[in-house]
Amino acid sequence: MHKNSWLHYCVLAVALTAYGGGASGIESDASTLGGESKPAPTAHRKVKKTIPPAQPKLNGLAQTAVNSGIVDCAGRIQQVTDFLTANSKSGAYLFIAPTDANRRISSASLEIQANGTSSYATASFAPGGSGGCGTLYETVSYWANQCEDVAKRAFPNFPPAGKLGDSISMLDGGMYLRIFLMPAGQGCLSIKKEMVY
């Protein structure tokens, strides 16, 4: 299907599946297509032909992005959505620019079901001038416990970082990561927000 025939947004009703990747964080991919770089062959050197390793299969969201003309951010879309959906069942809705999608921001909304509960996630992908792709993602989860208890049990490695305003507290995950805890009735909403460059 030609990329220009796609609507400016797509609905995905497929479950995204993760393969590999841990829940410890998102790491940059430093691998190269052909493995280690090798010196150029000389006239006297016998050159051994090798087959480059196969590229990983794209998940449903990354494949939809590529089919819609998003090439520069496809790897980041794959990386972030694999991280967010690891060991879970999920559905997604992808927002794609109506024209020149490869040079414009795109965004995904996801429902992630794990351990009997659902969380909402959003991830936005913006191509950079040097071929990179900046990303911002957020996950929102409801907890039946008070926010102080959620901070201690669900996020024990994140120290307190003060209050955002009157009632929303923050936990420190480093320069590009914050967790916001907001009282919600008898429970608490956690909003995890991270920038990935």
C-alpha cells in the first residue's frame, strides 16, 4: 500500500508483543548492521563474503509507522513500545501527520494490561535534524493505596523530589525522569514521565 494512501491517523487493534528487552530502562542501540567495522580490502587480500545479520522484526506499531512513511523514528518507536509493553497485552492508537510524516512529530496512545490491571501510556516521537529521534513517554497507573505507600513499595529506588504544587509529589529518577504521585479518592495515580534522546 502506498504511504500517501494512509489516513492521517491509524487505529491498531493488534496486540503488541515484546521480544527481548528488560524492564530496567531503555538503553541506546549501539549495534551496527554488519557487526564490527573492517578495513577496506586491498588487491592482495582475499575478501570473505559475509551475510549481514537479519534485522529484527518490527512490532505492530513500528511497522505501521514505517508503512506510513515514518522512517527516521521507526527504531525509536520499536525501542520505546517494546519497553512499555514488555510482558503485557496492549492495544494502541497512532497519530500520524497528514503529510511528510517522516519529518513531523507522531504520537501513540497505548493501553497496557499487566498483572490484572490496565495502565495508560503515551509516547511522542520527534525527528531531529541529525537523523536522531527525540521521545517523550508517560505512563499513568491507578493504585488502591495512598501515595506515600505507592512511593515506598512501587518506586523504592526513586528518592522524593518535592512537590509540583499543593498536592502532587515528585520522585527523582534523574535528569530526564520524574514520577508524579497524585492523590485520587482513596488511592493514588502515578505518572511516570521520561525524555529519551
